[in-house]
Amino acid sequence: MTTSDLIGLRIKTVRRQRGLSQAQLAHPELSDSYVSLIESGKRTPTPAVLELLAQKLDCSLSYLLNGVTAEQMEDIELALGYARMALENGEVREARTRFAELLANHNLAGLTGLRQDTQFGLALALEACGELEEAISMLGRLQDEDVSPDRRIEIAVALCRVYRQSDRLSEAIKVGEAVLGGPARPAWTDGMVELGATLLSAYFYSGDLLRARQFAAELLNAADMLGTPRAVIAANWNAAVVAESSGHGEESLAFLERALAIQSETGQPRSLARTRVAYAALKLRVHPEALDEVRAILLRAEDELAQTSASTLDRANAQVELARAEVMAGNYEQAVRHGSSGQELMPTTAGAQEAEAHLLLSRAYGGLGRVSDAERELNAVRDWLTPLPDSRRVAGTWYAAAETMELLGDADGSVEAYRRALACAGL
């Protein structure tokens, strides 16, 4: 049924409940034939006529428009607000439950905008809980609907990000390029730059460094032109990743320091914590001697992530980076603690990140002389990496695994891991 059909049916239903004829409802402002046409769905009443009919029928305008009373509408909006608050406060499972319960409310069916808000919120909550396939499914359904231009960009950003987190890089790139790669690309906005930054990271992890470098420069120019915090943070964060891959460590730190400075002044708590983790990880790679500073940054980020709507993957990454810092410092017991926590938090779809957690655990156990535990973790690395598609990230983890196997005396395993690393790198 069309919207006009539904509105007409509601008017007819309430009129009959009130014991009124069409002529009685119409008099004196309208004709009974006009009311008949409205009730049959052949005419769409103007807002003024609809408000008049609501007054005559002693019902809310909301009911005639959407099929819900003003009280029901208030309850739905309140429930949606509580769900969003739970997500923002880091109560991600509570948020998922609240969004799902609201989506099951039959009164939401006729409220397209609120239903789409609820579906999008549920998708973000599913992502935060590590249920990435479910989040992809929800976002895919939303993508097929008629949504506002801003919401369409938000959906594309989230879908591109979740595909990237799931190591489905070609699908992440397809989503990003569908918006950014066409001849009718929209003008740059904060959302467009954020989508571009997510696409850029997918280029990088897929090993397409040439395209990543070119696109990083375009994004930086767009962000500088906009001058908004959100755009500048997104562009500089991902430009840092690309600069490091080109061997420009100090330049990459400068990009990320700029992003962190702006995030500290204006950013959301979750985004600030995630930026801290990225900065600490980069700092450790560029300046491995700065262990104490890096550890302090990561511990602060860990506390911040626990109090926000951070996904389990965000929290897991913080633990993995803490494990890396402790391995480098020789604090192997602490490394095992953080590595195990990170591994437990990983969603089942986080293949490359899961492999990285097992690799660090292997190195920590090796440092403690627990060879059998180290070998067990290396076997887990193989199990996670083997089914993954070739990418720059996977190649790097195979290479690190090969080095670890060599240290543990597994010459054959080391050679095979080096071979897999070269194959992933296209060599």
C-alpha cells in the first residue's frame, strides 16, 4: 500500500470509530466527495487538511501520518535515545539488545526514518560487539533502501570499515569506489573524507601502495580545503600509514601527531583513544627506544576505550600493542597477559589481527623458555593466516612468523613461512 492508501485507511478507521459519516467529517470546510477520495487513497491531503482532519477526529497528526499515537512516538524516540546512549557509553551489548528490541516493535514499521536510524544503530552495535558478518548484513540491507544522501555516506563508511576489519579488502574497496570513483562523485564533505580515509586504508592493506600514495595526497588537499576537525583527522591519520610504508617515519609521526592534537581538542572519547593506540604503535616502530612513553600512552588509551563505545576489535588492538611493547621490553609475563586478553577480545572474523596476537604470544612464551607453548601459538598463526587472501598485512605477519620459527629452531617451518610471505607480497 502507498502512503496515501495508509493515511486514507487510518482516517476511515478513526471516522467510523467516532461514529461519523464522511459528510459530517467534511462539513463545513471540505466536501464529502473530497473526504471520500482521501479515504480511498486517490488524493493525498495537504498538511493543512491533514491537521484539520486530525482535530476533527480528535486524534494525533502523528497517528494519521505514521500509524502511531503521539505517546507511542515519544516512547519510540525515548527508546532510541537510550540505545544510542548505551552505545556511546561503551555498553555495547546493552545497546545491541535495546536496538534489536526496538526494531522488533511493530509500531516502527511505518516510521521509515526512525526504523533506518534503529537499523544503523544496531549495525554499529553489532560491529562494536565483534559480530561483523551480522553488521555487514544489516548495512547491506540499509544500502538497498531509499535513504538520505548523508545517511548513504554513513552507511558506506561503516560498510567499508567492517569489510576492511574482516579482511575482505576487495569488497571494502568496491564499496568505497562506488561512491568516490564514479564520474558523478559528490563534493567533499566530512563524511566523504572519512569514507576516502577508510578506502585509503583498504588500498594500503591490499598492497596497492601507488594508488594509496596518490589518494593520500588528494585526501589531504580535500581536508585542508574543508578545514574541519573530522576531515583533517581522518586524512592525516591515514596519510601517516602511507608515509610510513614509504620509509618516511618522521613524516608519518608528524601526520599522526597532528591528528592526535586535533582529536584531543575536539574529538569523541572513542576516537581519541583509537588515535592514541595508532600513535603509540607508530611511535614504537619509528622510535623503539621510547618504550616507557609508548606504554603510558597505551595504558591511558586502554582505560579510555573501556569507557566508550569502542568495539571489541579496538580494545583487542590496544592489548596487542601493549603485548608488543612488553615483548620489546623483555617483560614476557606482562606480554602474555596482554596478548591473551587481546586474543580473547578478537572477533572471529579478525583473521590477520588474530594471527598477530598469536604471534606475539609465541614470542613471549619463547622469551620465557616455554617452547611448547610458543610452538602452539605459531601453529595458531599458520591456521589463521593460511585461508586469508594475499595482502600486505598478511605478508608482514608471515614474515614475522618466519623469523620466530627460525629463533625456535624450526628451519623447515621458517622456510615455508618466508615463501608464503613472498607469495603474499607478489614476489
